[in-house]
Amino acid sequence: MNKSDLIATVSLETGFSKRVASEAVDAVIEAVRRTVARGEKVSIPGFGTFEKRLRAPRTARNPRTGERLRVPATPVPVFRPGQDFKDACTGRKGRGRKR
């Protein structure tokens, strides 16, 4: 599924026009992007959590010359799926949790 497919699905399931669905999808994506970029977490119950983490510094090697390079710590976006999402992907049912 790509962004156009997502917009079409939102439009079908909500009854909104594709234009309105597109604006809604764009607004959600932009809100998540801005919030995570500021270093805050975005948690969507039943789906997962988006956050920014610092990747540890490391040593890499240039494959052409064999030279060792130091790669500094780098902030990266991370998505951690929620249990309901994991269960849906594996085909398992919920684990008896209260809803």
C-alpha cells in the first residue's frame, strides 16, 4: 500500500472525499514528523510508538581503500509496533487483555 492507496482507503471507510482524506492523512504524517523531530514520542494505542533515538557512534571501513572511519552518533527515527499490531501480523488473537 502506498500513500495514494491509504488515502483511497481512508476516503472509502470514512465517506470523506479523496481531497479531505488526503488533507487528513497529510496532517497526521506531518504531525508525527514534527513531533518526533523535536525528540518527543508519538504513541498510538493499538498501533505503535514513533520516537527518535540516538544511534551509537561506531567505526566503519571504506570498502574501496580499507581505511577505517569514525561514524559519529546519529539521531534516527524508530517505530516500535504495539502488541495488537504484532498480533494482527502474526495471526494471533489478543492475549486476554482488557479492552
